[in-house]
Amino acid sequence: MFLSKPGEYEPCGVYNEKHLILFLCTIALIFVAVKFTKVSNQDDVKKIIRKSTIIIWILEILKTLFIISIGRGREINKIVPLYYCSLLLYSGLLSSFGKGMFKRMGDVFLATGAIVAGVIFIIYPSTSLPDYPMLHFISLHSFFFHGTMIYLGIIVNKYKYIELSFWDIKYYATLVLVLCIPAYVLNTRFESNLMFISQDFPGTPLSGLYHSTGKLFTPLNCLVQMTCPFIGMWGILKLKEIFGDTSQKSSRKIS
């Protein structure tokens, strides 16, 4: 079952007890990992990001080799890592090995988009559980991958690895756009749907956007991915900062 082909066993499916088990186990592992992560300086955070990125890349390569081994190597959607969540692969490299603005791009995505993407996926794992059993390599890989996104985002913010500014949206948007361009080119050539910017994605909110916007779907979807996750996460972090300062001031007054 662990390395079975799609269709050999009944797929896990979503929004059932098996999905719930994977969801709760992922949340629990993230909690434990954050709790037992020891950080004494900023370099420790960088080491965590670097080690996590290397592990994720190894698993991504193994996933690609598995897909090729079962005869689906020509399916661009399955083997080319050009999706929003794939940004973990590239932002991890930029954060770990980049300099200047390139490192900033990686750091900004990890602090914002990584958390958003990770949370959305474990709530609705549309690219793994509908096709594979719960204990399949692809299913477990997908939850580990997206759990790592959430974990790294929490670590980056918890230990203030970067001081996030609203204007960091330019770094975030640039990184997303860099993936959208080759994804669109490949979609046009191979009729794929990388970054989910060229075709309908039934059963998701993107389906409504696809049917209501027509030819504007691609640029609008790119724009949404280039802005909304960052703005949403930045807003949450600002509210946390504001209410955190308020509670600290109240504690001082009481004492």
C-alpha cells in the first residue's frame, strides 16, 4: 500500500476520519516540534531552515522518482514543482543560501505565505488524499511537506528572524510571479495547470473564480496569489503585535 499505484487501493478521501487523523497528527507534530526547538540566536533559525530545506528537497526528488516509476512521468502536473506550495522549495534555498534581496524573498515567504499554504492544504489536501490511501508515501509526504511549511513559518515569526514590513510585499509578489511565468508557459504548451492559473480546479474556490472571470482568470489568479496570502498573514501578525503590546501594558499596570 505504501508505494501502490493510484486505484490499487481505496483512496483516503477528504473530510472523513482518516483525513482527521492525518490532520490532528500533523498539528500535534508541529506543536511538539515547535515546543522542543531550541534557538539561542538567529543563526540557529537559519540552520533549521537549511536542514529542513535539504530534507524537503530529498523527499520531493523521491516523490518525482516514484511518479515516474508508476508510468506518470509525462504528466507535467505531477512532476514539475511549480505550484504555490512548491515555493517552500525555492524560498528555503533562498533563505538558506541567498544573499541580500534574494535571501529576503525567501525569508518573507516563509514568514507569510508558507503558513497560509500549509494550513489551507492540511484542511483540504486536494492533491493527495483523493487519489492515494492514508498510509501511502504520497499522502504522508504531502502532510509532512505542508506541516514543515507551517513549522518554519512559526519558527521564523516566533524568534523574529525577520522584521516584517508591509512593503516586503514586493519581495513576496516577485517570488510568486517568478513561478507564475514559467508555469503559464508550460501550461500553454502542455495543457497543464501548474500554479492552478490556466484551468478550472473543481471543488475549490478557484472554480468560482474561473467561471466568473473568463479570460481574466489567469492574471487575476496570479494577482491573488501575489498579494492576498501576504496581506492576510501580515494583518494577523500586526494584530498579534498590537494585542500583545496591549496585554503587556495591562500586566505592568496591574503589577
